[in-house]
Amino acid sequence: MVTQDLTPLNSAPTSLPDTPTESLPSQTSNCQLPNSIAEQADAGMASSATASSNRYGGRILAIDLARGIAILGMFWAHATFIAPTSYWEQILNEIPKGRSALLFAFLAGISLAILSGRNVPYTGTAMQTAKLRIVGRSIALFFITALLYLLEHNIAIILGYYAIWFLIGILFLELRVKTLLISASLLALIGPQVVQLLVWANLALQLGLDSGDATGQLFTTAFITGMYPGLSYLAVVIFGLAVGRMNLRSQLVQLRLIIAGVLIAAVAYGVSWGATHTFAKTPDTEMAYAASGEGIAQTGGMLGEKVSEVPAGFESSYINNLNDPVSLEILKTTREHMLQELNAVEKMINYGTEMSTDDFYYNLSLDTLSNPTSLKTMADDPAQEIIAPELYTFFTSDPHTNTSFEILGALGISLTLLGLLLRAERYVRILLQPLAVLGSMSLTAYVSHIVLLSLFPDTFNNAEVSGFFWLLLALIPPCFILSFWVQKGPLEFLLSKFTNLVARNKKQK
């Protein structure tokens, strides 16, 4: 009989046998089995024992560390709002944005693999039980997401998307690693293009994808228009499932993860950078040039008038230093920019209907940064020719753009990070134990940080770096102290009990 105890997310799942023991012949039976049947039974038992012995076990510290890093990235993205004054500050500020969410998606795939047998997938009753537990997790995550949206905050809760990824991931649990890698690769190349085209078409052709009944809106948000659309993010989840099906204890596998990750990230970010600085410039690139010293000197920037000399503060960038004096030309440029934004808002009001937040900012950026007539063409006079989406929409790797380059770049970083952590975990086990504990209680930590940001915004969401450090102080020590008495966080414990209950009740029916 399959036991109902749920092991920790990445602990050895020894309680789930590969074959149900009740199907094996009783050793106390007086019936003499024919030799061929007895040999088959012995072979089945030997096969099950071999499969179990080949399955990597134990709690993998590197996975907890990766979850902890993803949580820290969420803390930074949600609690810190700074204006970098140097190139390196900008790099450090941008690293967590978007990539922490994609690291979560990657780790969700690894969790699916761990829950369903690690590198040796369960079969029969064991696999069915694993699938039921995954369904139970999804139900619980949907419920937690609904509760978190009752609080006042402006954060897109990733747990609801996580639940959908788990449900879709069930369809891939019994596929081979090679098939998983091919499926994920195709989805990473095709899915984001579909997302970009549908988001553009929804605005340009007024498809009304965001309208309709609740079910339709849920589907559209989950797969197309949401912050973490499934058509883009599922590729990373499936890649994570494929990685979890490998023997993560193997040094060769760890080395391959590092090499593959570096290559994928280098190609993705390299091609994106080259494209967005040549034939597929982003609106931000064009705006930065228009507001730069060279841009103003050559074209007059947003003013549309050439100037004889570069105004102070625009020598090499939009604003070189926040401490620079604000010149008259900067004020004029700012006024022009704000007037263009106001003009865009007026056009959207004339559009005469509600629109999503994404559509609002999309319209605003279209009108003020790249093509001031594009919104008018699509909204004010639909009979005119519809302008095609810009190339930058497909080539940028900026956070939350959901392009193939963002997805693959972040995937490369996730692969490299996991490979390095697997190689180094024996050396950093003690030093990074608090971070690993935070990762082992990632659900509790994530929910707690949303609650703290909502209830105490002045402390934890104060537009300074200090909000990030207050979150660290509020959550890491309690999790670390709690780990001396329990193996799971409070929400992880409740989630375990609920998923066991779902699997048990379904089996009894």
C-alpha cells in the first residue's frame, strides 16, 4: 500500500514505491507458481529495486540555495526602487528583475521532477499518487493567491501562475529527457512570438482578449497577457523538469549544466543586444539617444529643433548625475515629453473603453517614444492601415518582455547558477545555511514578504534599499531559528497535509 506521508520537496521520496506491493505474490502462499511467472515476478522486483537504487536521493542543498536566491530577487524587485547613477549600479539593479521569476519557473520544473520520481520517474500507482499531490498543490496555491490579492499591494502574485504551471506540467511527467528538451526548446522559440503577436493584435485589431467570462479571462491572463504568461514561461518549467530528470549528483551533469547555461545566456543576450542596438532599436534606446548630448545636437531631441551646443546634463547620457543642475533645456525637454504623454492619454480617453494596465503603458510608450501617430491610427481611425509591431518587441531581452531572448537568457543564467551551486554546495554548506533555510521555506517566505509589504509599506516598501534589508532581517532569522525544531515552514507543513488529503480522498473514491 502506498503511504500517505509527503516527503520534503527535494528529499528522498522513499515512501513512494515504483510498483504497488500488493500486486506482488505473497511469500506465505501455499500455491506453487510456475517457474516462468515466478521468474517474471522476481525480475519485476529486481527492476524496481534497481530503479530505486539509481534514483538520486537526499535533500539537495543547491536547490534550496537557488530557491533562496530567487526569493532574494523577489525581495529586491518588490521592495527596492532606486535610480542608479552609474553603469554598474544599473547592472546590479537590473539583475534580479524578471530573472528571479524565471528562476522560480525553472525550479518549479525541478520540483515537478522531484515530486514524480526524480531521475527515475514513478510508474503505476506511485505516479498517479504523485499527480494527485501535484493537483493538490495547485489548488492550495490558487487559494493562497486569492487571499493575497485581498491585501493592498501592486505586486503580480506569481503563485497563481505557479499553480497553472504545475497543472500543465502533469502532461509532461512521463516523457523522456530528450523529448522534454526538444519540447521546451520549441516552446521557447515559438511561444514568446505567439505572445507578442497576440498582445499586439489584441490592441491593434481590438480582439477583446481581456473581455468575456471569468474562465476566458483567466485563460488569457495565464497564457498570454499576464505578467508571467504560460506560452513564454512554460518553456523554462519544462526545461527544469528535464534537468530534474537528470542525475544531479553526477559531476558530469553539473559541468554540462554550467557549460550549456553559459552558452545559452551568451547567445541570447548577445543577439538581443546586437539587434536592439542596430536594426531593432528599442524605444528606450531611441529616447536615450534623443535625450543625449549627441542626439540633441544633431536632431534637437524631443524639441524638434537643433541647438547650437549640448545643454548641461546631457553630455553623454539622459542625465549623467542626479546631482547635476537641471538646465533650461532639460526643463523644456521634460515639458515636451509630458505634453506628449498628456496627448497620448487624451487619445486613450477618446478610445472610449477600458484597457489593461499593460495596454495603457504600451499605448503611452508607442505614442511618446517611437511613433506619435500609431495609437491614432489604431484607435481613432480603425479604417486606416494597421501599423505592424516593432522589431524591438521580438528582440529585446528586457525584464518582463516575455520574448525568446529574455526567456533563454534567464534560462542560461538559471542553468549556470544551479550547476555552480551543485559543484560548490559541499564547500558553502555552513556559510550559506541561512540562505538555504530561506529556500527550503520559500512559500512561507514569499507569502510573508507580500504581507509585510502590504501592512507596513513605510518600512518595507519605502523606495530605498533599506526596505530590502528590513525584509531580510524580518524573515531570514525567524526561518533559520525555526529550522532547528522543524524541517518545514508553516505553510509548507500545511501544504503537505492538504496534498496528502487530496491524494487520499481521490484514491478512496
